Amino acid sequence: MPFRFCPQCGTKLQPDFRFCPSCGEKLPCPVSESGPVSTTPSLSLFQGKRDEALTSEVKSSLATRSSFELMGSTAHAFNTATPVTSRPALRKTRNSLRLDREVEFNIKDATPPVVPSTSPFRDDRMKVRGKEKLSSPAKQVEEAKRLTDKTSFKAEKSTIDGFPVAITSPVTPPISKSPLKGTGKGKAKKAKHASTVEPLQESEEVTDTTGKKWKLVKLLSQSTTELIYEVLQTVSRSNSKESNHILKLGAKDGRIFNEQNCLQRAAKPASVDKWIKQNKMDFLGIPSCVGFGLHAESYRFLIFPNMGQSLQSVMEEEDELLSEKAVLQLACRILDVLQYIHSNEYVHADINAENIYIKPGQKSQVYLVGYCHAFRYCPGGQHVEYREASRTPHEGTMEFISLDAHKGAAPSRRSDLQSLGYCMLRWHAGTLPWALFVHPDQVATQKQRYMEDVPALLSDCFGKKRVSSAFETYLTKVMTLQYSEQPDYSLLKAGLSAALLQLGGLPEQPLSF
């Protein structure tokens, strides 16, 4: 009984067909008694469809000239009349027919391939965590080779049943992420705290939470995140005015809010006075916040007594390095402050000359201010765990922050003491080995290296100059502290005080500039 349907594709057949006209499958039927069946009709039908498909593909292709010529020669060879040989017929299945239609669609909608630019003016910078990094020439060559191989692979796979098909689907290089996207929660949080603050008009009044009014007199300093004004308190029942105060202004939800919380918890005047009496001290450089509040729904401000001028401005005016004696005096004063705030569960986390103030006429009074980066390292008496990348990396003044801060770990007591050590070197030697590096990761690498080799750190800072043994002793002790270890503040201060005494000075004396 003759077959009526193709067993491969299901096409209805005539009784005398030996090949399916749709898929080209040789039919497994016995030879007809009437003699050999001519294959010319079915072959002509198959050839006609193939010619039509190839002609459509050639007209629509955007391939290169060589591919076009190859297709032309193939079509010509296929159209040549040849006798039927024993070679199996080309198989056309439902899948291959669907692929034909998809290829034809892709050819019509293809766009010219994207070629990586080779211009010498091309910007080869890659964005890493919002920062720019130059890609090396070797990486550029490797990237170009990878794209070429990927394109070649596409071309090799673009064949159907042995016939090449020109496919110009573009292979685009990876797109660099915008530094404004994908920065993660840490970056978003940092951006929030880095809100730009617009200055207020001088003579404008602000009112604190107790109802006191403060008039802005003069803008003293300005940065992108905070403003410092000289202010006067306006007294309603008299014409007298209380001066000698400064106002720190920042964004309502900026880092100044963190500073306010820290001062309210750890710097209460009663607590500071009690500490001074217990430790028989003459002075402790903790700023006293006498007022705070909100203004114009977008500003937050803190009011302090005038604490003089920053150490940074003093050094710029003097235009010379600090003496060893002055550095040791400053270090002893700052150590006192650090011991107090550490005992109240906080660390400062941003020690530098901008955050150290000296009272004019009373140069023995040294204040540590700027608690925007302060962190409660021991809430409820339980020290936080060391976890890298738990916070935004590199927070604070990059030249002086600890390696913990570079790695995104929460700052601890050792972080403050190490930062103070870096400041001491910078004030006396004039430079640090990583001062010329601009990428935070490079700075962190240098600090990691020198933590394990303090003599090399001192040698690179001072060169052939004499190095104080007090510097080496202090740095060696703080660089070997464990993350949650409680420092021996008395031992650290005793070493600095002994060296200061040899120079004829005392921590309580006015600074020797």
C-alpha cells in the first residue's frame, strides 16, 4: 500500500513520489512496478524554493563582499543541472523551516556591527565604585581580541544545512556602568550625607530649640557639606548681645545630625566636668554644644562657644613644620580627649588638623571638634564585630584615616590612635609616603605595608633626619593593637610626656609654635 503522508514532516504525497517535496526526505517505499520514477519535478520544486530563499537572503544581507560572492557562487553551483546521485537528499525539517524564517527576519532587521573605537582620543577609563581607573594596554588588547573571537564565533555558526548565511547581528562591547548607578546602599548613604549646603544671608536669624535667637554675623569658613558662622545671641528684654559664639550649619539630614547625637550622648557638660575632677586634669578639649535646632526646613545647626582657630590655619599662617615639642604637646592633649570619648562608647574617626582648634591667647587649650564621622563602637558595653565592607569604605580624610576605615570596617579605638600617629608624622615631617596617591585603594595598600614595618615608615617620612624614639614607640604600640583591644592610654601618654620633658616642655604649657 503506497504512503500518502511523509513520515518526517507529515506532508501529503502523491503515490509515485520518492522524495518529499517539502522536506526533501527520501521516502522508504519500494520501487514502483511501473519503472523508475523521475525525480526532476521534486528536485525542481526543491531547487526553486532554495533559489528563492537564497535570492531573498542575498538582497537583504549586509554582510561583507566576500560573503556575498561566496553566496553567489554557491547559488550558481546549485542551479547547475546535474544528474541525481546517491548522495542523500538535504533534509528540511520543521525546525529548519522555522530557522529559515528567523534568519530571514534577522537579516532584514540587522544593524551595522559596532566596532570598538581605536581612536587615540578614546576614553579608556573604567568606572569602579564611582571612581575612575585607567585600563592597562594589555587589558585593552585582551578585550579587543575577546570581541573579535566572539564575532568570529557568530559568523562560523551562521550556516543552514551547509549553506553560509550572512548574519550581521551586532556584538556590542560591554557597556561601562554609569558612576551614578549601581553604587549600592553604602554609596547612596554617603551621597545623602554629602548634601551640598547653600549659604545663608548674613544678618539672618535662626532660633534654637530653647527659643534663643542667633544672628549670623560673618561667614568664617565654608565647605560643600557645612558652613561656620560667627553669631550673636539676640536678647529680647535688653539691648545687650552675647557674642563669642560660632554656628555650624549643615543639611538637615546630613552628617551634622550624627554629630549632634554624639555630643548629646557623650559630651554632656556635667559628664565632662566629672571626668576632669576624677582625673585631676586642668582642661579637657571637648566642645560644649550650647544650642541646636532646625532652620527653613532644610538646615540643621549647632551653636558652640568660640574655640579659636583650626590647627590647619595656624600651620598655614606659620608656613613651617611644627617642632617635635609642639607635636608631642598636641598629641598628649588629643590623647586625653580620645580616652574620654572612648570611655563613652564613641570613636572620633576623622582626626586631622582641620578638626583641632586652639584657643587664642590660651594655647594650652586644644579642642578636638568635628564629630560628623563619630561612631558608637561599643553600644551597651558590647564591642561591634570586625566586618569589612559593613560601612562605606574610605570615609574621612583619606590621608589620615585608619586601614579599618579604608576596608569599610567600623572604626574602633585603635583607628583613632593610628590616625593620631599619622597626623604626628605629617605635622613634624611634612609628608606621608602615600601623600601623592589619589586612589583610595593605593593609599590603603601603602598603609597596610607600613603597618607591618614602622621603621620603614619613619625612614620614608624623615629620610636622613633624626627620628624621635617617642614617635617609633607610639606607632609600634598602636599598629599592633587588636580591633577590640582596649588601649593603655596611660602608657601611651607616659611615653610622649617623657620625651616632651626631655625637650623641656610639659603638656599643660602653651604650645610652642
